[in-house]
Amino acid sequence: MTGDPDFLRKSMTGLELPWNPVEQRRFALLLRSASLLNRVLPPVVRAFPFNILLRDVERLMRSGRALV
């Protein structure tokens, strides 16, 4: 039952994180807002910063320089 939120909370008892219905609603609103924002952003912005890092790696490979 790893998809059960109560199972997750019980397995994290050592952290003693407070969680109540108000915080649950706030968290759900945050996730819905992030989901909506992700749908309306252009793909190039959604891919940031991965696209910038990928270009840098490609540039380094073309020049023959070390990646690390």
C-alpha cells in the first residue's frame, strides 16, 4: 500500500512533521497551480535549465575539452 498517504506518514514517524487538513489543502492548491503553470509555459521555458546544460555539454564535446 505504498500509494496510501497514511502509510507514508507512518513510515516517516521519526521526522515528526505536522500535517493537518489546512496544510493538505494548501499543498493540493500548490500542486494544481504548478500543474497549470507547467501547461501554459512554452516548452523552452519548461526545459530550463536542462536545455542550457545540454548545450554546454555539446559545446565541450565539440571542442574536445573535459566534461568535468
